[in-house]
Amino acid sequence: MPLLELVPRSFGEYEAAGGGRGLQAALATWPVAVIQEVAKSGLRGRGGAGFPTGEKWRAVRAVGAGPRFAVCNAAEGEPATFKDRLLLRTNPYQVLEGLAIAAYAVGAERAYVGLKEAFRSEIEPLRRALGEMQDADALGGIPVEIVLGPDLYLFGEETGLEEVIEGRMPLPRVARPFMQGLFTSRRWRTCPTSSPTAPTGCGRPEPTALPARCCSPSAGTCGGRACSSSRSGRRCDPWWRSLPAARRRAGW
């Protein structure tokens, strides 16, 4: 039975049906060769942009400095959309194997799966699958962590997801994924004057070294969005003033 039609009840059943062979084949060759093979396959992200997965992986591996992270965006929130949640419910092993392949290809040192805490029917199968694959050492040595976030639409946005991974509310960032990676810092200068079109007290960020990059495959496809980074330091009051209210609404 093809893996896409398989609904395994255990990792052993998934493995017996051919699961895990993709990761084994990837680990047996160079990461660059894996990226080339993915690019030749024509695999694209399942989001609206349909971005070529191979091109994204190539950019993540080749550009920037510092550690890299792979993030599976499973916080599906588009109206009438259920593709990612279906994969997590029926075959979470395949989702995790795809994430492990992506992490190996881009040189990630750690991987994350982000999904909403309201996805109870997906969380349990995913946790069980992750435990089984970790016990079987079937993730290529890549540490994988499940991150739960609030049931908010913005949690599905790439930078909002990354904010939650770093322990904050899922508010989108100005810096895009290709500008900063997860767990990097950005210092802000203060200025004595204010502007009616900018937050009071904000200045331009100080120059920093080219940050880490990330790969973020959509659930089960290795073709989603890319990662952004953390920002350190105090936020400007007018821009950040609504955070306490947002926390109360989200129940955090």
C-alpha cells in the first residue's frame, strides 16, 4: 500500500510498509544531493504560493551563518482547510520522517512541530509517533520538539509561529525569515524624537552579522514556510501596548 494511503497504528506497521526508507536513503548521501533530488522531483509547498521546496532548502543551507532549525508549521487555520490535520491524524510518522529529511538536508541542529493546543485529535497521535520514533532512533539523530500554541489565526503565520516557539504571543514580526533566524538577537537603538508614522522611541536596528536561517516544511510535505528570529530588548510602548489584552483574550 502506498504510504500516502497508509493509516499505521504503530511505527512498526509504518516501517513494515516501507516507512523510513526515504530518510535512510537521504542519510546515505550528501545533503546537497538530497536537495538536488527534491528540486528535480518538482515538490512544492502546499500553501497558496506553491514555492519550490528544493529552492527553499538550497537557500536555507547556503545563505547565512550560525545554527539552523527546521520548523513544521502544523498550525493550520485557514477556513475550510484540513489537509495538514488529516496527515497528522492518519500518518504522523510520515510527517516526522519528512521533517527529519528536511532537517538533515539543510543542516539543522534541531526541529520543531508547531500546532494549536486545540488540536487534541492531532496532538496525541503526533506525541505517540514521536515517542516511538525516538525510541527506535528513527529520526536521523535530530532532536524534535512539539510546540503548542493558542487557538489564534495568527499562530499559523510563519513569524507568529516562531514567536510562540521562543515563548511569546503569536504576533507577526517585521523582520522576515530571510533577515533573521530563530533564537538570534536584535538590538534596538533609542532616539530622542518621535514620528507620527513610527512607534515612539524606536530607532533603526544596529548592524548585526548575517543571522541563522531556518527551514519550515508544511506538515507532511517538507515544503512550507521559513523561520525568522527573536528580538531582544524592550519593545516600543505604542506598538506593544496591546499585548496584555491579547494575552487575556488568548487565555495565556
